Amino acid sequence: MAGLRDVPAASPERRLRKGSAAAGAEMDSETLKKYSALHPKPPGLTLQYGTAGFRTKAEQLDHVMFRMGLLAILRSKAVASTIGIMVTASHNPEEDNGVKLVDPLGEMLHPSWEEYATQLANAEEQELQETVTDICEKAAVNQHKDASVFIGRDTRPSSEKLSRSVIDGISVLGGQYHDYGLVTTPQLHYMVCCQNTQGQYGKATLEGYYEKLSKAFMELIKKSPGSGESQRHLKIDCANGIGALKLSEMQPYLPQELLIHLYNDGTKEKLNYLCGADFVKVHQKPPRGLDMKPNERCCSFDGDADRIVYYYKDETGHFHLIDGDKIATLISIFLKELLAKVGQTIKMAVVQTAYANGSSTRYLEETLKVPVHCVKTGVKHLHHKAQEFDVGVYFEANGHGTVLFSKAAETKIRQLAKEEKDDEKREAAKVLENMINLINQTVGDAISDMLVIEAILALKGLSVQQWDAIYTDLPNRLLKVQVTDRQVIDTTDAERRAVTPPGLQEKIDALVKKYKLSRAFVRPSGTEDVVRIYAEADTQENTDALAHEVSLAVYHLAGGRGEPPQPI
């Protein structure tokens, strides 16, 4: 496996006690103990592996990184494939960090292994070997199998040191690794997928990534009505993160038709500070450090470049946000037109969460006539649901999303692009084939999504204002209420209805009836003792009133802490 560093077999890191190759073969306990002592766990600290892996203050994560190195090797041995480890805390503040594991096809870690990750991270020092052995037995890990891990990290000051702790963990159990250093999270997912599909998905190098995406993008915009006439300018807020470095590397690969201008490139300000996709989405205003002129197309990445939102200011200076819902809608319109031209029975669906704006759902279902499915919050839930369709488009409102093509749909499209006799059908299939090559199907990818959006806007001759005008978002409001125990809230129907505490859902239903085009739901946070509240209605005034009334109901019925919520 070219480029992988192999820890020499004779070194203590590779030494295994003699025994059968059965699950749970015993490791060198002295080596484990010695290395673990270099990465001690703070007594009593407990962390949970969530959708985004582990995430907390950087100084609390050294032992977690070491142990995730161990876990990555076990997972690699269990599935006989390369596993990825990304050191990042995405859109969190710079002083935080985190780690997530990437499964063989570039997808998120399997849920059963999330439990093992939590178990391993929280084991006290004296329980560590026993915990590793326990995981080996439960997951039928053959300790004598080869293992390999790809490592990547973001630009946080703590990331390089923490990635070295990961390497210590890998070394203890003996495995090959390749450290890609500074990469976006989606790039690492992409590399893992390329490695495990023997190059069918692409080359497992940054050059391979840039070449694949830029080639597909150039093929697409060749067919745009304005091709060669006007250069398309795009201002990108890189959240002072890894996206700036990687876009700079990619610029030479991009055609002159797209001129990107990078802001918040990490040379002056802190990561994610008053900028980035999450800031723009939550605060509904432009990032600091980006000068916007009326009707200029702008977008923001988050800290590890797996989320993207677009926006612009109109002539009156009013700010317009184009979030994940409108991105999913634009892509769906484009793909539906192409699929209709191809004339095959390739079925498309859109997957959303309860946070999707009601106007987007209505437009997709009633105007575009595309089925929409709602799932629980969290990218992994959207990804799994999208895998059920020939073409599954999914985006969270926060701008994290992608498009998945089933193997059968992809094969059919590539075949038509090559063999179809009808010119119009063949051309439509070629555009679809280039879209497949441009989209990073492993995970939401801000760079890939940006190129997909730019290609569609160019091909359809759409301005950012015309895109925004496809439908009008309903006013919405997000609030949170502190509670003593978030687990008193239990939900059903993709988190849209509260089952407990008794009486809460009935109260929400009664409040919703007071306002036009309204809905509201509550759900417990995955990480802190707060209940999140979402409300939307026909006007901002009614939305804010509904959100406040629901927050009071949560406060009184779910054990609110502190002062009652104040009106907005």
C-alpha cells in the first residue's frame, strides 16, 4: 500500500503475545500500559461519541485521541479495510477540538462502534486492556489481521499534537498509517473511500481529488449559455479554517470562468470567530471580514469545510440567506429535469429533518412533485435514508449535505452517456455523469457542493436573486430552554412530536393552532441539558410569539432551570 508507514514488525509496538488468531488475541499489556501512561485520562471525565464524534475542550482530549488510534486499528482489523481518523471540531470555537472515525466507504462510523468508542474513551487506566479485549470479543476482531488508518487534521493549534496521540495509539496495536496532515474533513472521507474501492472512486491523493472535481466542473460549464463570455465571481468566507488552504491549492485546477475570492483565510483572525457557515446561518447576517456589494454572490464554509451556505445583499442592503434547504431545492430541480430528459425510471427523493423550512417541503412536494422524507436530526440519519433511493438528495438546513446515486442508477447513467443513440438523451446522461463525478457522495463537502451549485447556476443562467426567489422561506425561530434533565423529553415521528412529559405535546398543538402556516417542535439536545425549540409561522412577530409560548410550556412541564424564558 504505497505511502503508508509501517511500524517495523520487530519493534515493541508490533509485538503480540503468542496465541491463536481468534477474536481477542492478547496484546502486549506492558506496551499498552507504557503508552497509555503518556496519555492519561483525567479521573472521572466522561465523554459521549455522538454524530460528530467526540468534541470538547482540546486539553481534555489527549487520552481520547490515543484511544481512538487503538479503536481505528481494531475497526480496520474487523472490516479488513482502511479506516479514517479526522482530528477536528468543525464549527466549534478554536480552543475546542474533536475526533471522528471514518468507515470504509467514507461514511460515518457504524452505530455499534460508536458504543465501543464511548466505552474505550471512558475506561479508567486500569480497565483499558480489559476494555480492548472486550471490544475484540464482542466485535469478533482478529488481532493478527493487517490494519491501516488514514489520518487528517484541521488548522487548530491543538490538532497537530493531538494527531500525534492518535499515531501513538495506532503504533501500540501495530498497523500501517498514512498521515495526510492538513485536509478538510470531506477530503479525508474521500481518500478512505478511494483506498477501499481500489481506485474506482478516484485516486487517494489530494491531486486526485482536485483533478476529478475540476475536470467534471469544466466539462459541465462548457455547456453553459454564457461560457467564455463572462467570468463568474464568487466571494468565499473560509471561516479562518482549512477550507482556505485547500481552495488555494485547488485554484490552479479551476477554469477562468470561475474566479473565487477568499476571505477569512486564517492569516489574521481566529477559526470560526464571527464568521463561517454556522455563524451566518444562526445570526442571519454576513461574516466579519467579507465586504459585500449589492447582489454579489457570496458563500461561507465552516471550519472543516463540510458545510456551506450562500447569501447576498439586495439594493436596499437587506441580507438574504440561502441555506441547505434552498441548496437541496436547486439541485433537485436540476436533477429532475435531466432525469426526465433521460427518460428512464430512475426515482429521486429528498431527505430532510424537522428543521427544514416548511416552504421548502411544500415546494418540493407540491410544485416539483418530488417525494420528501423526514428523519431524525443528524447527518447519519439523512445519509442512511438517502441510500434507499436511486437518487437521494439530502441537506440539513445548516448547509451539510450531498447527493447519493445508487450503483444501479450510476451504471445506467454512465451506459446511456456512452451508448444512447438519441442525442438529447445522451447529452442529458453526460451532464448527469459529470454531476456524479463532481459530487462527493461520501459526505457533505463544501468545496464539491460549491462547484455543483456554481455549475447549475451557470448552466441554467440563474442569478443568485432568481435562485432565492424559487420560494419564500417562512419566518422561523430557534430557542433553547435549560432544564434539569433533558431526558425527560422523549420524541417520536422524526423528533416532530413529544411523547413525554405528559401534556407537553397537547399544549404545543393548542399553541400552533393560534397562528397561520405555523408549526413547532421540541427536542432534547444531544450534548447538554437544554431543550431545543423550533417554530415557524406566517410572520416573524407570530413566529417569535409562538416560540416564546412553547419555551414557557417546556420550562413549566419539563423542569426548567433558572429564570423563565423572556419574550423575544
